Amino acid sequence: MEEINYVKHIQKDYSISFKLSVVSEIEREDISVTSAKKKYGVQGDRTITNWLRKYSTFDWVNQTSSNMQKSKDQKRLELEQKIKLLEKQKIIGEASRNLR
């Protein structure tokens, strides 16, 4: 009997702050979608494109760049991520002071 080897595909969950930073980097034209996919190891072919459609300031209907206001949910999520980051930095700072 022949042994069959299967490739297991794992779906990754990316934080909102990670998604926003990738979208921001692409919007600044620092990196292409393909390059971002390779740089950050994003597996799905349309994953970053979906992030751009969801979080970008680009008007996908009219295919023009716009300064669209962020939704309340986007603003809230960004602020929550900033709070988490600051809390982690505070904990790390306190831990390093305690080691001295």
C-alpha cells in the first residue's frame, strides 16, 4: 500500500496592528503587495489585498486615492492596539528596572 503525504495548511491570525502597519507600508509605496507577502510570510494570495480593501484610504470603487475618514471601529481597534503596546513597553521597562 502506498503512503500518501498531505501538506497541512495552517491559517494564521494576524493582529489588527500588524495588518494596519502592512497596509500603511504599501500605501507609502515603500513596498509592493507581492514583496510584503514575502517579507512578512503571509500565506494567502489575496490576504493582503483584502486588508487593503478593508483598511486602506484608497477608494476601490472609483480607483482613486482619497483621504477617507477611518470608521469608529477602525479608530477603536487602533487605539486598543496602541494601549496594548504601551502596556507591554511599561511592563518591560519595569522589569528591566527591577533587574538592576
